[in-house]
Amino acid sequence: MKIILSTLNSRYTHSAIGLRYLYANMQELREHTEILEFSINDALQSVAEKLLDNNPDIIGLGVYIWNASQIHELIHILKKVAPYTTIILGGPEVTYLPFRVNFDLADYIIQGEGDLAFYQLCKDIKNGTAHERIIRMSIPNLKAINLPYEHYSDHDIQNRYIYVEVSRGCPFECEFCLSSMDEKVRAFDLEKVLEEFEKLWQRGARNFKFVDRTFNLNMKTANSILDFFLAKEPPYFAHFEVIPDHFPESLRQKIKRFPHGALQLEIGIQTLNLEVADNISRQLKLDKIKSNIAFLENETTAHIHLDLIVGLPGESLESFGHNLDELMRLSSCEIQIGILKKLSGTHINRHDIKHGMVYSDIPPYDILKNSQLSFKDIQIMKRFARFWDLYYNSGNFKKSLPLLWQDASVYENFYAFSLWIYAKTDSTYKISLPRQGELLFSYLTQVKELCEEDVAKRMLQDMMKLKGRAIPTYLKAYAKNFQIEAKLGTSGFNKRQQ
């Protein structure tokens, strides 16, 4: 029996930890099992060809929100070409009903954590005893699961992020999140996990992305993991998703010791409106959240990534704007703006009637409108989020972008700017960096009517911070005034700052 484990990752640099858990627990079938990974950018017929090259009896596919539509099409191709190949699906996108992508052509679907269930199903298929098409799994004992980390290849270690975890589950009940469906937080054997991390390190792994939903929930575990990295020589990179209101002193002291570029913390704020948070069963301790953000901003070199969501039930654009303005007052860190999604299995659907929530049934299931935000509003905010990434989160315009709002509302001024950009470009993609800069310069000088020389000075600082970069055409007239040396691509004022 030949078994292929596969999925379509969202990017080439990502790796699928779930496939490696399945592989690690295949017991006597492991020698007949192979992992083949692809990305959503790969041609699906080519993917199907490679999957079928070894004449597999079983193909197991991981289904996620980012690849559900492509997996549907891939199954269609596989069943047309090799109808007797057994296809087994697993992953978050098939764990809860309703399925909003048609997976009728799949032979079996494992709902829940399939670390042990996939092996048992393959064994049953081999023995001719498998019968139920949809298999609902109970939560497995994590200490009974073989860890996956030795099954990251040397190629993975050199070219991809290594995904790791020390726990599963979440104690909170945020209604938009699938993690709220877990019964409790469960932990792996910490000593064994650390042993596996050490092996990865010795093999050259330096990019660790933790998929734990609440990394700083358990202080003993969090401190042990941070100690593991602090004992190592940089450079390395560790990414954690953390609870915003739980940074006791022991954790703070360790975070302060990480060198620049070594630590990234993702903090799900989502909303600062207490009434909206209560609507979605989300706990908010605002004083602690603000204190912790201030600590991370002022006393650490960690890269901070804050999340806000557009479209939550009961939240107006005005309320969202207050959230963004408040976060900008607290921090200069990255702020990721997401659009609310309705994931099967979550309890966010209880607001559908009261708040007029209307969602797309096509992945990623974004909200289309609600009683406070029209379809047009949502479309505008999707573009707002995209332009926010290009101009703010990119860090390309640190000096010049604040001229947009100065001492006024960040949200209101960037909102107006995003409307103007879209009117000029009719696009949110394929806008080159020089074009982005030119648009910002034009808006600041023509619409905001700011002094051209003042704007140009800041723009040159932004655009010329990389040596060797050519001076943009629209700034050349001002470059001489600030002693820009075109051959070096470096400004006189930058040299004075260095």
C-alpha cells in the first residue's frame, strides 16, 4: 500500500506541521508513506500529476480556509484521472458542519485531531474494514502522540519556517474563532518537546513559529521556552501568539533580554469596545492590555503585531476608528486589519438575525454586510486594510506617512487617503514602491497642501534609506537641496544621522 500525505500551503516558505504529525504516527505503515507539499500558487494539474506519479492507493489532504477551493478542484482532477485512488480529507475546514465547499468526491473525512485516526483509517482500508465516510474524533491524549519534528527535512530547515507547538486549545470563548470550540488547553510533555527543539537547533533550524493559541497562559512553560532561546546565540527568530493581558514580571524580564529581530509577538486585540467584546464573549482587561502594550513598545525590542477586526457584530466604522486611533496612541507597532469571517462551527452565527450579518459562502467567508456596515463600507475597508499594509505595516514610509494625520485622527485621515488612492489607481495590487511613494507625495502636497520641500525631505529619508536605490523622478528636483548623492543613493542628512 502506498500512501501520500499532502496539502497546499499558503506560501512556499510555510510548512505543514499537521502532515508531519500524521507521518510520525503511521507505525508500520510509515515506510509506505510519503509527504509531498505544494502551495496554492502551484498549477493544480501539475500537483495532481506529481501526487499520482507513485501510483498511491491513498492520498490524504489537509484542508484549510486558504486552500479549500483549490482542494475541491484538485479532488475533481484526481478522481477524473485516478478514480480508484482513495482520498481522505482532514483539517479545520472539514472538521465542522456545514461544509460550504463541496467535498462529495472525497472518500473519507476525518473531523477533529487526526494524529492517530489517520493511521487507523488507513489500516482499516488495507484490511477492508473501513465503512463510515465521516469519522468524528474525540480529543486525543497528547502524551500518546509521537512528535513530528524529526520529519522536517534539511530542505525545510534551510528554506521554510518550522512550525512547532507546546500546547493545543484555548480557554477563551471568542465566538469568531475555531479555537473556542476546544474543551480546554492541553499540554505536550515539555521535557520531550524541548529535546526535540534542541535536535532541530543542532540541525540548523533558526525560524520557529509557535502555533499555540495562548503561549503565555502557563508561566512555567512560557519561561522554559524563552529560556531555551535565550541560551542560544543569535541570529534566530521565534514567533508566539500571546494573551494581551497576561505579562507577569518573570515573563517581562525574559522578553526584555531578547535581541532585536529575534522575537515576534502576535496579540489578538480585535476590538477595544467593551460592548462589542461582550457581544462576542471576548474578555477585555483594558488597563492591563494598555500597560502591557506600553511595556512591549518602550522596554523591549520585540516586533509586535496587533490584530483588529472589521465587521464585528455591533461595531460601527466610528467604533473601529476609535480602536485604531487608540492603538496608534499606544504603540508604533504593526497593526493587522482583518475582515470578520464566519467559520463553520463557531458561535458567531447567533448574531446573524439581530445584527443582519451576511457572509460570503466562498472561502474565506468574509462578511459582506451587516446592519451597521453596508456592502460598500466593507469593500472600502478591505481596500483600507490593503493600503494600510502597503503604507504602514510595510515600514516603508515611517518618516512621511505620519504627515497624513499629524495630531488628528489616524483612521479618518487614512480612510480619506485610501479612497483617494483607489480613485487614482482602481487597484489594490501591483502598485510598485516608487508608485506608492509618488501617490503619497501627490496627496500630501496637492490634497493636504503641505509644503513640498518638507514632504520631500521626509520622503527622501524613506525612499533612500537603502543604499543604491535610485532617486525617484518626482523627488529629483528636491534632492539637490538636501545634498543627495545619487551615485551612492544616500542623503546628506542620512549620513549625519549615521
